[in-house]
Amino acid sequence: MQVSETNTDKAGGAATVRRVRADQARRVADILRHQIHAGTVGETLPSEQHLAAEHETSRNTIRDALTLLRDEGLIDRGPRVGTRVAARKFDHGLDALLGLQETLEGRGTVRNEVRAGQRITAPPVVARRLGLDPGEQVVYLERLRYLGDRPLSLDLTYLAPEIGARILDHDLAHTDVFVLLEQLSGQSLGSADLTVEAIPADRHTAATLDVPDGAPLLMLERLTRLDDGTPVDLEYIRMRGDRITLRGSLSRGIPEWKVL
């Protein structure tokens, strides 16, 4: 069993922990992963020797860190070619209420394979969240969304009935639902409640998104309202965890206990 050793300086300062190699490798991998996603490293990573000096650790630790990133599919390693970036993720911002085409503008062409577009009786929880009476109908959309020629997300959407019926008459293969909601309602979108969690891909979803069974997905549940507060759009979005990074900027408010 690997044990960490802890030493405390005589001046009463912070404890210094001698971490096992796996811990050090994970720390290095976190930093390199950020650099890859942020685009601050080129297509080829620096040498093991260079990385070991930069992170003040051993080459064996660097090799372990690079193995972690290779297993995630971020890098490839080979003799004579070094360590190359295999894939970069796309940022999906959490700072603004945007559709996928708006979010990924300039990153490639977003297109939608519309797998379902129909009126259904709203499940009770959907009716409640959209402010509808039990038994009312909603418009249900299922779209497989591509960036370029590779699937990016599977979106299941429930729309308020009146505006949803009008959306069915429009080009859903090439237009974001958010854009249509604003055009058809004559209002801006106002706010949304968002929940994000990690889930494994079930067999059917894995085949649809072209990922292995059990691959990590980002599951977004989002309830969107118009500017006047009317709920119009409830979505369950499964995003490929190997293609998307959720990113946002947060600010710290004044805790209530500090307010006098």
C-alpha cells in the first residue's frame, strides 16, 4: 500500500505532504488537460524531459500523467513523432442563454437530424414545469445534433403547445429552437434553470452518439422562459463528454451572514 508522508515545519507553517506518484501524475494531467483545451500548447506537446523540469517531478511521473490523457483520448504517443494532441474539446459557455449554433459559431457547421417532431400528451412532470394543466399536449422534438460529420449531442425537447405547433412548420434541421422561439413569440428569451450531471451512455444512446457503451456523457436539463417569465422549453440534452467542455465565469457575492 502506498502511504503519503506528512512533515510540518517548526515555525508552525503548513504541512508538506510527500505525495505518491499517482497523485503527482493526476496533478500534472489536470494542468496539461487545461492547456490542451485552452489551446495554449501546440499540436505536439513538449518532451518528457521538458515537462519533468517544468513541473518539478520525475519523467516516470510525466509518463503516468500522459498515460492518463492518452486513456481519455486527448493525446496520441508514438516513437519519433512524440506526444501529439489527438482531440480538442469545444467550449460550451454557461454565462449566456444561447442555442448550440450560437454557442459554436465559427467552430464548424451545426446540423440537426430530426428524429421526432410531434404532439404528445405531456407527462405530468413536464406539464407541471411548463405551467400546463394535466393532460395538455406539448410538442416533442428529438434531434441528433452534429458538429461537422460527428455527432455531438442528443436533445429531447418539450415545447409549450401553441408556440411548439408553429415551430414544427419551420426548418429544424438547420435552425436553433431558441432562434425560432424568439422569432415566433416576438420576445427575447429571459432566463433558464439549468442542471448538469455526468451519466454513463446506455447502449442505445451510445450507438446513436457513436461512443462506447458506458462512455461519460454530460446531461443538461434546462427549463427556459421568455422574457415575461413564461416557460416555453424543457430540454434533456445528452452531450458527448469527449467533445464538450462546460465553461463559465463566476463571481462571489456577499454572504448573507456578512451583511449587517
